[in-house]
Amino acid sequence: MVEELGIGILGCGKTSKAYFDLIPAFRGLKIRACADLNRDAAQVRATENDIRLETVHDLLMAEDVDLIVNLTTPDAHGMVIREILTHGKHVYSEKPLVRTLSEGEAVVDLARQQNLQVGCAPDTFMGGAWQSARKAIDDGLIGQVIGGTCHAMAGGIETWHPSPETFYKAGGGPVLDFGPYYLAALVNLIGPVRRVCAMHSMPQTLRKIGFGPRKGASIDVEVPTTVHASMMFETGALISFLASWDVEAHAHTPIELYGTEGTLFLPDPVFFGGDVVCVTKSGERKVLDTESHPFSRPNITSRGRERASYRAAGLADMVSALQSGGEFRCTIERALHSVEVIEAIRNAGATGQTVDITHSATRPAPLSAVEAEELMR
């Protein structure tokens, strides 16, 4: 067994800082080098982390790099993942895996041909909140899950992102941005989606950048920015998913799951932790224990709150499986299922038709507190 896998990071923008900061907390990972088309951005990360600065070509060719973390822009994911695989390296990609189902299928085929593994974020469902909720459902605390709601609604991404154009281009939108987090959480809790229907709207065709050096510049909107979808899961559960970049404030719980014996109120799946509240049929209300899980321990401050962030847990789990021969949790199959559901929501909204899902997925194995501790140094 190789004690550590050499990690290369491709893409050194805003998202990369979390990976650079958190990868050293996990076993089996050693960052060797980084690269970005913006060489100045890559130089900053290389200097901060005392690693090699490479060109993209040289990173792909580096003999001491076994796996490359793909942190490029979402519209480039498919092309970049295929290039990494062609150069004989495993890939762990930020979400979304790709923007279209056909792109995802091409990646799956190439990975199989190359006998290489592809993992994909999000890994937040490995957090303590979500593992606590998973145990509650598996133990029958709320009975059979028959329905639920998801609310992922906020103001536009241009209010905090200095280069938001790609998020508003064809193939983008709030479902592509929020969807992977919510779908990963739901597949973990109740399994895969069977079919979807949806409606959507585009209240604004122009937006102004509100942050960074281009503040005040206008950008075109090419995609619906408010989407209301209904998803039927293979278990028969019906879940409503409301995603929007046109809502300044709301009072909905991020996820609620309704069972025959009670209800679970769940936190924002963008994060690893948060309160999980159960109300049973008898009316008893209790906050479930999440703090005993290591991936619930607050370790960052975000949006003015102490939060648990263990981004790279999915990468560490993948590397552990590569070393031991087991299965990891952030698999390409689950990522492809998410891509298809997101594309189906987009198509259902455009056509008014119900769309069946063809690529199913299994629930990932639960992650116990002991297993989580073993992933960490």
C-alpha cells in the first residue's frame, strides 16, 4: 500500500483555498504542485503552501502526481477531466461533474477505458448533521419517508462573486449551483430520483456585478433563475425543490423530510454540520446528537457563524479506497445521477413534460464517527 498519494491542484481561484487549507488535515494526501491558466493566481497558492508551481501541461505530466483535483470553472469540467484521464491520473472534481448528461457519459466511458477513478464533490453529506439524519431514517425514527421540501433561495451570485458570468450562461443557473448539494444529501438519506417535472422563470435579463474590480458592470442572463421542481424518488417519496437567485429573504427550512411517524428538519446541505430536529407523531420535539461526529466540529467562520467545513473529506475517502480497494462515497455514478436530474429539471421546465431518470444510483455507505476519525491525521 502506498502511504501517500501525490495530489496536484488544477485551478487556483477562490474555491481552491479551502482545499489547500484542509487537505493537510487528512491522511494519505500530499499536495505536490498546482497550476492555473492564470499563472499569477497559481503562484500565490504555490507560495502560500510551499509547493511547486507548474504549467497545466507539466502538472498533467508530473510523475509524482497520482491524482489531480479539478477546480476549474464548471463549463470546463468535462474537457479538463477527460484531459486528466488521458494523461493517466485519477480525478477528484468540484461540483458539478459536468454540465450535460452526454458529457458525463463520455467521462464515465473514458474512466473505464483508462481503468482510472473519478470522484466528485460535494462531500458535505459525509458531515455529522447528515450522518445523524441518515441514522435516524435508517433506524425508523420518522417511519417511511413519503415526502419533503427543499428551499435553496438567495439573491444573485453576482452579489459576492467577482466573475459571475458563467453562472448565468446557458447550462448554468441556480439548480446547477445548488442542486448537487441537495441531491447528494437526498440520495444519502433516501436514495435516487426516478422522475421529475418543473416550471421556471427569468425575472431579470440583466444583472450588475456587486463585488470586486468590475463592480457595476452589467451581465446578460441566459438561463431561468427561479425554478420550482417536483421529484419522485425510487422509494415513492415526493420532494419539492425550489431554487432561486431572485429571493432576498425567506423563512423556510433548507430541507424538511416527512415520514409516516414524524418529520426531520435539516440544515443547509452546503455545510457539514448544523442542527437536525426531529418531531415525532406524538408531538415530541428533539435536537438529534450531531456533535459526537468529528465532521460536525466547527473549524471555520462563514457568514458570521462558526461552522464545520471538512471539504476534502470526499477526496480523502476516495484515496483511502484507492489504497485499500474498497468503494468510496463521492463516486462518479452518484455524480452522474445528479447531473441527469439537474438536466431533467431544466428540460422539464422548458417543455412542460415529466422526464424519467435513466441513470440510477445507490445510497453511499454511512460514515461513522470512528471511520471519519480514521480519515484524519
